[in-house]
Amino acid sequence: MNVNKSEIFSHYSEVLDQLLTHDFFKTYFQAPYSIDESVYVDNIELHCGATRGCIIGYDYDYVVKYDIVGNYCEQEVNIYEAAEDAGLNQYLAEPMYIGTYTKQFQFYSSRQIETEMTWYDYDEEDFNYKFKKIQENLTPCPVIIEIPLYAYPRADELQRGCGYSPESERSARSYIGPLRDKQLCVAASFIEEYGINECYRISDFFLDWDVGDLHLGNVGIINHHFCFIDYAGYHEED
């Protein structure tokens, strides 16, 4: 893929600079965690799963992911490279490490703030209200934000129950494997476009790499083709 990684990194560095004008994000990005509901700021969405966060610019062709726990982004790079060797990478969104975003500023330690209040989901007004009440108890200190960023092509959503024939649905119902462990429509949509033989090939590959959790939110449409966009799996011990 001929991609200008430095341009993508520059774009999302500006996005993060914008987010870090908010006290909530100055706190959040010190130790990112999974936010239950998507956050919308201007034309930017911050979406979280159990292991990673994703920053989506809807006027941009790429998104970036960052780890919340574990090293799932790096694992996904390894899986993609193995898929290339196996001739299966056309079914996967290509991950690219584009750099580590670094920002230093004077603020308050997120640990200090946690001792005074708890916050989980994004609510700027509520956070600011609580923050003002505790701010006099906090001690300013240098804060360094470091976030390794991985870029992916932006995908369109795959709609449940759309785009596959009754024959593909029947094949999906008779198939046993990781593509239908979560939702039948994932297997049916893949079979509709690529066929049952390729379904078994990618299934064997995913089983070898212990890839699961292939629900509707982890697939999408890129360049009009079905694609797995999150395939690092999920391991509860992380």
C-alpha cells in the first residue's frame, strides 16, 4: 500500500492537539480506558472497545487506533503480515504503525484526580463541574502524553442482514467456525462475496492465530468489499 504515513500522523497529531485543549482529554489520555459510548467532538468520533480506542475523522480516509490494554495493535500487525504470507491479507484491513504522539504540558496527574472523583463516560459538562470543585486540592505537575498510533483505512459499516443471498445464509448456518461464533451475518456476508472455500481458509488461519470476537462491529466495507477491520482477538486475561 502506497500511503503517506507522515501525513496521516500529522493529521491525527493535530486532532489530538485539538482534543487536548479539553481538561477531560488531558486527564483521559494519561491512562486511556474504555469509554462505553462513542465520544463526538466536532467532526471527530472517539470509539472504544474492550482493548483499544479508535479515533475516526469522518472527513478523512484513515482512522487511528491506540491500545488501552495489552499490545493488540502490534499483534494485529503480526497477524496481517502472516496473512500476507498465506495469501489472505486481501480480507483484512491493513494496519500501519505511523508514530508515537507525544505531548508535554503543565496540568494535574490523573491519579491525583482519581483520588478526588471518578469518571467513566464522556460528559464534558459534568466533568468540568466536578473538576472545578476539586481543582484547589490538586497540585500542578508536568504531564507527558505518549500514544503509539496505528492507522487503518476508514471502513463503512456492514449492515446486519443486508447484502447476502438465502444460499449464503444457508451455507453460513451449516458452517462451524470463528466467523459465526458471534453473529451469523458475518459468516453469511463473507461467503456471499468470497465463497465457502475461502471462508474455511480464513477460518483455519484465524484459529491458528487464536482470533475470535468477530462480531458485526469488527467487520466493515472498504473499497466496496467486505473486510475484517479488527482481528487481534480478545483475551480476558488482559
